[in-house]
Amino acid sequence: MDGNARVSRVLEGIDFAVTIQGEKIRAFVAAETLCEQFGADGTEMSWLLAYARHRAEIAAALDRARKRTMVRPLILLDEDFRPNAAAGGKSDCGP
């Protein structure tokens, strides 16, 4: 994954780009997903740290998302991180 992750205050999460097989893909993972999946809290710094620490898991989720949809930019969903689990649950992230 490319090293260009940045906080998106508008969408509340991390916006990043990857190049896969020559295709540059913009992607987004929501703060809520970072909180639920990786224990981030409601701060932007924790979102960036969760992204940095869990890049392998995010890359795997991105691969599943690419198979799920051709829509770009890719928005990673909970199901992309837990393909065999039902989506849902309570988030501790937020104000």
C-alpha cells in the first residue's frame, strides 16, 4: 500500500491510494470501522495509528472490496474486514 494516507474530516476516516496491477485506486476506511476493527478512538491521530499498524489487514479488506464492487473510490465496509461475520455491533468511536 502506498504511503499517502490522510485524514478525511469531511468523511471522518482515512483516505488513501493504492496501486494494484498498474491501476491506481482511491480508497476510504471510516473512523467507525477503524474503531470497531482495530480499537481506535475518536481522535484523528488514533485513526492514522490504526491505519499504520493494521495495513496488512486493511490491504486484505481492500482485496475483498475489489472483488465485491467495481465502484471507485472503494469504501471499505465492515464485511470487507469480517467476510464471514454479520455486520453490526456497537462502536465506541465518536464524540
